[in-house]
Amino acid sequence: MRIVVDEREKSSDLPNFIRELGGRVDFAQLEVGDYILSNECGIERKSIKDLIRSVYDGRLFDQIFRLQEEFDMVFLLIEGDLKEIEEYSENPKAIYGALISLLLNTKVRLIPSPNPLVSAQLILTLAEHLQRKRGVGGPLIRKGKKGENLYQQQLNLISSLPGVGERLAKRLLEVFGTPKRIFNASLAELARVKGFGYARAEKVLRTLETRYKKEEVIQKRLEDLE
């Protein structure tokens, strides 16, 4: 299993544990999230102290909102003893309220973990489930399998765009009719598609219109995911 990890996680024990357990870690400067398991799944990792700080300064909601704009599956990994919230926070109810608000108003799912070793085991188990058993992820531009029909190839092509899973790819093809019309669509036209929005439309257009520079393309790190 290959995991793309934000460079700011290099000082953590978690990437090393992932390697020791048989996973492959590719570091990249990620715009959102800390761990990418597939092109549809991103994880934000928080220690108890960082969780508390991020609630008070507003970072947590911003990070989760941006993460769910990029990925169909979003996880918040909370690492440490949850009892420490009572110890380190002056207002524990505010922290609990923030977590409940995220669960009710976003698509984030919580993963509690007592330590980095368990976190590594959880991440690798989830990555295996996504990449092998469910067939989620893989190269952003997936090669068509022998015998794969034209319509499936179109679906694979569109779902390779950043933040676009198979469900949203189908919706785009239903609205625009052909991949060419999707690629030629304006920001406003893409943003009007249900579930797409301006933030995702901007990312797609930036991907399509920016001149290729190998060292700046973070998505290249995902091409080896299976």
C-alpha cells in the first residue's frame, strides 16, 4: 500500500510506522490533508492538543471544509487519549460541540487512535480496503483495461480530475454529454453542476490550464497507487 504524506508529517513517528508495517510513504507538499490514501480519500490528523488549538483558532473547520472539496471520503484522525480534552481545554464542551458540528454538517468521519502505531495500522487497513477490495484510487489517469468499452473509458478519464469521483464524473457526463465539452466548460458552467461548486471547478480548471511542471505536480505522487 502506498500513502502520500504531507511533508510536515516528516517529524512524526507515524510515517515510519507505516513503513515498518509494510507500507510505502511518498512525501509531498499537500495543499489539503495530511495523508492521501487514494484519489478519493484524504485524512486530517490531529493530536489532542492540536485538535484543541485548531478548534479555538478556527483552523479545524477550514481544513475539513477544504478537504471535503477535494475528496469524496474525508477522515479526521484524532490521536491520543480523549480524556486529555478535559485536562488541556478550558472549555471541553466547546471541543465536543465542534466535533458534533462537523459530524452533523460535513461528510467527515472520525477515527480515534491511542498512538501513532495504532494510527499506522488503521491507515494501512483503510488503504488496503480502498485500493484493493473496493478498487478505489489508482492512477489519476487510468489506463483502459482490455475489452473496456468506450463509455467506461470516458468515465475513467473524467473521474481522474482532482476532486472528481465516479459518481460526480457520471453527473458531469450526463450534463455535458462528452468529455470534450467538460474540458471546454467555463468556471460558471462547471460550478452550476449539482455537487460541484466553485472551489472544485477552480481546481479542475487550474489542472487543465496550467502548463505542466514535473516538480510541481503533486498528483504525480498518486500514479503508483493501486
